[in-house]
Amino acid sequence: MIQTGGVQRMAITSGVTRRRVVAGAGLSGAGVVLAACGGQSGAGGATGGSGTGGAATLKAGSTIVYWNDQAGAYPDLMQKWGTAFQQKTGVKVEVTGGIPAADYQNKLGAAFAGGTGPDVYRYLQEAVPLPAAVERNTLRKLDDYVKRDKYDLADFRKDSIELYRWKGVLYGLPRDYGLQVIYYNSDLFQRLGIPPIPTDWNDKTWTMQKFVDVCVQVARGGERHAVFVPRGRRPWSSFVYSNGGQVVKKNADGLATEFALTEKPAVDALQLMQDLIYKHKAAPQPSEEAALGNQIALLQSGKLAMQITNPSARGDYLRAGVTAFDVGVFPIGGAQRRGVGGGGTGWGIGGLTKQPEEAWAFLQHITSKEAELDEVAIGQTTPSRTSIATGKEFLDPSKPPKNAKVFADGQEYVVRDPVHAKWPDVERDVVNKVMNEQLWTGTASAAQALKEVKDKGDPFLKG
């Protein structure tokens, strides 16, 4: 067994610029215990075997490559993890953080195609669905490592682990497990005599109609908007799920087989969203949003009443100095139970790694309780570990929002993203294109736009 922790600085690449940094802190807390107690007969690729027992040690002086697209405080945190790992193992970590999100998938694809993919990287299953990642050999199987080292998965939410399992095989570990909630200006609500948004995910009074009524009540022409209608799939699909609808139909493996957006619950939910803009005039048109500015600043000033987003936005609110805000649950329509889009992102070992033992040890390091607490400290996560999501560090009653427990409670209601190797293509070329050109501009009704999505999108899923 190898225990990590301690202090040492190393070279770090932020974006595409490498720099030398000195003197920094190690992983918070007492450190992380890493299991690297077995050998590997035949390293294999992403679909190869992953260790069969026998004593093994990490190769001191070796180097693993670690990539992540997150910016802000994240590159420094990555370096912190890397230096702590090197201090105790002698294994260097070449860190590349802050890769522009627009370039990240292209860089990963090119690196793997050229045989130089990272050893450990942030895997975005909403960008490259797991079946596609498995087919392309960009993720390594983890089951044998987990079994050999008796690596305990119990603290992770079971549904967060399942995001990285395909046909019974585990290919990654969760970094976070996000969802959609409603942030709101609590002072504005109180001043207008509007009750706080409920915090119980089983509440039946906070309906979609009530949400519309509140939007109409708080809107004041161009002076104050109720909400920016979100056009990202996870937010808009939350309206569909919470109204009893689906985005796609699935087979026994969970693979998307056809679109379900032309069914009444989905049509009604998305028509409600369009109506907030063009019928009720409670939300700005998409073309007006940029001129209005940042949603958090607008909410702080009272020019925006609500924002639909994920729990990690809490850090943005706190960094902006916003104090008069709270959070509540998503409204419910025709569904028996709420459903919200989410699932977060994960960490994976590159299928081409030549140093699987070192990569596996580092993967444990960055998915530990201590590492999640580090992410909580910089305000850039919705923890996937239950003990952290329900712990005092994440909920922190000394800071707003008052009802942060909504975050952890809501993880139970997350609906997985559609799973299909061609999902990114159909989402980009059909779903987003049709919705941006028709639904969100108000040039077609939800029923008309969604029929076109199904007609053009189904061949991707059935082909």
C-alpha cells in the first residue's frame, strides 16, 4: 500500500503554456491511501485485462500525463494533487489544465488517434457517450483493479458509478454528480410577497403552472425578467422529465432507439418554455440576453428573479459576493416524480496508457474523499460521494444558500443523458439546430419543431 500526501511543486501546463511553479500545499486532510499492490500481466488496451495479482510497486521516476478542460482555480488544484502524488510515490504528473472547452474533445481525439492520449483525463460522457468511448478504446477497464485492491465504491452514489458502466464493465469513476435547481433572489421574493420556493423534492404544490404564475408576477417589462429560459439540454430536458415525458426511448441496455419528444408531455413542457418568452413576456428573447449581461449580476441587482442552473454555480454566487439568494426544487408538472437532467463528469484512465498501475494509483488519489473536499473548497463541484455531498463542508450553513440541502437531496432525481454512440452528432446537427432556429426564436410551435427533430433525428439512432 502506498500512502500519498505531502508537499512538492512540479511543472504544470495551464492551457497550452507550460510554466514552473514552486512551493505549494499537498492534498488536504491526512492524505489518501492508494492501493498499488498487484502486478499486471499484459497491460493491454482499453479492453484488455487490468491486473491479476502479485506484488507490484509504482515506477519511481516515471511520468503520467493528466488532462482536464476546467479553468479557474482548477489548474492549481490539479498541480496540488500532482505534487502530493509525486512526493509520496516518486511518479511525476505532467498536468495540463484549462484546455478551452471548445477544443478539449478535438485535442483528446487527436491525441488518442496519434497514440499519445493522456494517462488520466476528465471524461465527459455527455460529449462522448460511453459506448463510443469503449468502441474507440479511449477508456481502460477498471473492474480488475477495483477487485484486486478491494477499492471501496460504497461512498459514491450508486447512480453516479453506473454512469461509467457499460454492459456490466466499469470504465471510469465519477468526479461530480450535478443536477438542475432554481436559484432565486430571496429578498425580491419576500418584498413581492411570494413564498419561498419549496425545498422538498416530493412537494406537489410547486407546479409548472405555479412557476409560470410566479414568472408573470415578478416580470416588469424590460426592467426585470423572471428568468432566462435555458437552452442547454440538461435544463430543458428537466422540464420534459418533470412533466412526465422523455427525450428518447431506450432498449434493455439503456441505448437510445428513437426520440420521444413528439409525445404530449414533452411537447407541453417545451411549449411552456417558449411561452415564457413570447406569450408571457417574462423572459428575454435569446437575441437580447447578451446585452443584458451576467445572470448572477442581474439576480443580485434585482433585475432577474430566478436562474435555472446546477449546484456548482453556488461558488460563482459566493465569489460574486451575492448573499440574498436561496435555492429550491424544480417545478413538477404531469409527472408522478420529478426528474432533472444531470450526471456530472468523471475521471478515466486512457486506453492507450503504458503505465496503467501508476494511472490507477493517481485515479484513486483524485477521486478520494480528500480530493472531493479540495473541490468543494474551490466551489467547483457537486460531490459524487454521499459523505461529502451531505457533509458540513459542502452544505456549510455559515454561507448561503440557506437551503443547500436541496443540492444533495436532488441527486436522487437525476435522469441520465441519452446514451448512443451517435448522440453528440444528432444533438449538434438536429436537436440544437432545429430548436435554436425554430423553438427558441418563436418561429414554430413546440409541436412543429419537435416533429422535425424526430423526423430528422430518428435515422441517427436507428441507423
